[in-house]
Amino acid sequence: MCEGSVIVVNCPVPDPSTTYKQVLHLVDILLSSFVIGPLVIAAWRGIWNLADIYLFPDDGIDSALASIVIGLVGYMLFMLPQKLICDSFNRDKHRITFYIFSRLYTFIFAVISVLGCRGPWNLVDLLTPYELTWINLLTVAAVVLLIVTKSLANVNAAPFLITTDEHEDYFLINTRFKTSATEEPVIYILDCLFSTLVIGSLVAVAWRGIWAVCDILLYPDDGAYSAWASTIIGYTLTALTFAIQPITRSLCDQIDGYRRIAVADAFLFFSFIGCVNVWRGIWMLLDVYFIPDDYTLSNWVSYCLSFLLLVLLNCSNSILVRGVFIDAEEPSGKCVVFPIYYIRLVFQKQRILEKNQEDCTTNVIHINTGISDEKLEKSKGFATQNCMGEDAVLINEYRIVFD
């Protein structure tokens, strides 16, 4: 085949049985809920508590403001030159350099992500009464504003979100309005600021609100009981969320417009309550049981060990908070499908490689998954793992595009 030529063929990749797909889906849910999710939570706990220890520990206001500044500056430093970073560290051209830099990038960006959330969270804690009335008002206001800006999808995290370290657009960060840095540099900078300061802060306030309500209502005088209560509630709601997901997806397939957005947002908010409780439960269990006699060491180990294990699992990217999702942006029912593709990607890559060796002589394989043309156009034909639906992977020189 001539160099640079591309031939698109429909390769006969076998379609697994429904049972096989369901088993792999269940395995992904279990891995996300009980392995990857807890590791992500442990990493966040380590960074957050270390900031409490080292970042103006005697002045809460200064500590919160410092977190906001570090988070904002850090996000801008990663967002503004992202195209340059992508071009400079290309996985196909410099594989070893890419691997080393990308993990260092994730290690540093994880700190930026946590501080960017910690700043608004702590500032609201310090400047508003810690009472249910105030907490509920602020939480409702944050959630309503996220709904109005079609950004409620950004409240979710692991176990409802996994991002592996495989995807092509490793260093790209989507902004709320998807502006172009080259065509509209000033507008792009404003878009970055809005995505970070407004959307990011609203997400932090929403999380803080649900967390604080649990602090007040769930055994406030007993940390261990409170932790176990949140863990049980969180995993129960998580199980219910995954159980009703097919029904919600089917409903969204049949409706459109604002009705579909309303159903999707209601479903996402329900999953959000479970997500916060899982995080709070595991976080507090680590506080109670993990190296309880040395708080500083506990948090250093919590972050470093979790990060290392996530790197080995090839999903350290799951720690990061970057980019902005838009509610119900995906077509039909895909807007309520959580991107937790891990074991399925492993099996998919293996099957495609084996089939490609047997039957294919081209370097493009197209697989139909129903992602909209608009989304593929935005991602230049490559559906990244930031999609709330099916996904795509790049294997060696083969470009696997899920249509």
C-alpha cells in the first residue's frame, strides 16, 4: 500500500453474544466501583489532606485562596498550550518520551485538579453558616445553575467515569463553548476562565453541599459509623443507578428536546448522590483505618501508592478533572451511558488485532457504535474517552474508529 494512503473497509469483526457483552459490562462496573474508583478517591484524599497540612495550615482563608490561585493558574498553563504539548509529545513518534511525560503530566495535573476543587469548597465552608438551610440553598443554587448552563454532567466522577491512558487526545482539554485557540484567542481565554472558574466552582459547591448534608445527618459524632453509612448508601445507590440505566437509556431513545435533557439530568443527579456518598465513605474509612497514627504519612502513601497502581492499571487519567461535558450532547440514549470502558477495551483491542492480522490489509477499521457525526467531526474522527458513550482506541499504527 502506498505510504499515506487510507482505505476504509468494513472488517468483519465478530459480534459477541449478548451474554458475553453483559458479562464484560458487569466486570467493568465491578472494576470501576471496587478497584479504580477507590484508588481515585484515595489519590484525591491524599492530595487534599496534604494541602491542609502544608498550604497555610494556620489560615483557612489564605489556604483556600491559595488553592484557587494555584488551581486557576495551573489549569490555564495546561489548557492554553495544549496543542503545542500534543504536537511535542506524540505517542506514535516518541513512545518512551510520551509515556514518561504523560505520567508526569498526570501526577502534576492531579494536584491542580484537587486544589481547583478544594479552594471554592473551603472558601464556601469558611464564609457561609454551616447549617442545613444555608447548605441546601447553596447546593440547590449550584445545581440549578449547572442545569441552566447544561453542565450537570460534570458533577460525576468514578465509579461512573473511567479514563484510560490510551487515548490519542491525552493532553487535550475541552472548554464549555468549544472555542478555537487559533481562530479566536481572546474568546478562547475567556472560555477557559469560564470553564474553570464558573463551571468548576459550581461543581465544587454542589459536591460540598451533598457531602456536608451527610456530615450533619449521618452519625455526626462517630466518624467510623458515618463512614460506613455513606459507603453503604453510596454503593446501594450506585447499584440502583446501573440497574435503571438500561430503562433510562430506552426512555431517552424515545424522546427528544428538553424532555430528554430533563430525564438525563434527573438520572445524572441520582447517580451524583450515590457518587458523593461512595467518595465520602471511602475517604472517611481511610481516615479512620489507614495508618491512623501518622496522618501525614497516611496521606502521602494514599496519593503516591494510588497513583502508582492507577498507572500500572493504565487509567491514571481517571484522577484528573479536565474538560467540560455538555448535558445530553450525545444522541438518543447515549447521553445516560457512563464511560466506564476498561476490560471491554482490552478484549476489543485483542479481538480487533487478531482479526486484523487475519483479514485486513489496511490501516483503518470502522466499527459502528452510533456516535453522532457532529461529535466525530469535533474530535477529527476520533472519539475519545470523554464521550458519554462508546469509545475508540488507537492500536499501534491502526486507527480504530468507532462510528
